[in-house]
Amino acid sequence: MSGQKVRLSEIDADETAGMSKEEALQQTAQLREKVNELQQILYAEHRQSLLIVFQAMDTGGKDGTIRKLLSGINPAGIRVTSFKVPSRQELDHDFLWRTHKATPPKGLIGVWNRSHYEDVLVVRVHKLVERDIWKSRFDQINSFERILTSNGTTVVKFMPHISKDEQERRLQARLDNPEKWWKFSPSDLKERAFWDDYQEAYEEAINRCSTDFAPWHVVPANRKWARDLAVIELLFRVLKRMDPRYPKLTFDPKAVTINPAK
């Protein structure tokens, strides 16, 4: 959505593109097979890579989206990285240091659960650095992503977008189910109090850093099945544009004879 100003309040998080759940699940399964095939070719080609960034509000569904997206994909061709609170070592470096180390090498798909955008979201909302510091990071992020794309890494960024009411339902569901208690933290409620501040921060980050070479996609995510279909559709289109090819052989397979077992 490069060039378009995003207002999250104007994006319906319940949007399903007019599809039923059954239709969406069927299409998702079909697209997953196509994505798996393209991923195998990308891995074999070993010439370019793909970086998929997921950034969302708490309970936005990053984990679930990643789990569904990667279902059936050869794990040898995937590298998933979750970015937590920076360590002491990470804080001793520039804010891009830890993410640059996690970028995918040629042939691989890198999936980030949270990302370098934490440093213009959480850092901004909680005033962990001065305004002029996080403001300067938008240009630094764009330059960083330009470096990646100029060196063979395609970058695509997703924000699974939920409503505040849906977040409340998901938090309550965690409290109502003992098997989900481990996913709940009292800090979730503290972060929820900053909802409006986060919405403003996300909007500016998306508007400042959605570029032709590394676009942002805001995906309505109140309906998980609609979210999953939207993400895999976009991923399929990205992989098709990357157009991976099997490498040229350096031998004639018809001329190879395998010695029979004795």
C-alpha cells in the first residue's frame, strides 16, 4: 500500500471479502500447496530470499498466522525468529543490529514474529527514547530494507489488524480456559490501556515505511480464517513475482548409472 495513507479506524477488522469460512478454508488449502511448491524451487535455486515480517497488537494473531502459513512447508527452507525484549548485548548495539543478523540467507524464507518496528512502536509509546531519536528511525528502517532488497531479499510486511473489542474477547478467552492461562500476563492489560497510542504509532510506521520495495499489508484479522487466506494469497503473489527457477544441471542425468546393490 505504498503511497496510500492508512487510517486503521477506517479498516474493518471483520472484513472477509464476502467469503464463507468453508470457501476460505478450501482456497487456503489450495494456495498452500502452490506456496509449498514455490518454496521448494526457491530453496533449490539458492539465488534469492524472502523476508516476511509480522507485527501486530497483543492477541493480534501473529503466532497463529505463522503456524497456519508454514503448515506443510519444508522446515529446512524456513527460519523463524521471534524478537523479545532486547538483551543487554543487543542494547549495546544500534537498534537494527539484532534484526540484521536474522535476515534470511539465499534460498530461505525468513519469518519474523515482531521485528525492528518495535523500535518505533513500543519504544515510542512508552517513551523509552527521545522523540527525535525514534523519528529518525523511519528513514533508517527504509534504508535498511532497501539494502536487503538491493541484495536479493524480497521484503513483505503484514499487520494482522484486530478491533479493540476483539482483543477484549481474546484476552477473556485466555482467562476462561485453564489451558490458555500461560498465554495471559497482567502486563497485557497494561498494554491495552495504550491502545490509541499504539494505533497512532502503527499508522505512522506503516505510512512512513510502506514502500514500493518493502510494502506493508494491513490484513483484517478478527476472523482468523479470513486472515489466513489473505496472507497466503499475498504470499503466493509475492513468490510468483520472485519467479524462482530450478538451477541448471551441471551433468546429464541420463548419463548417470547407479551401481546396483550387491
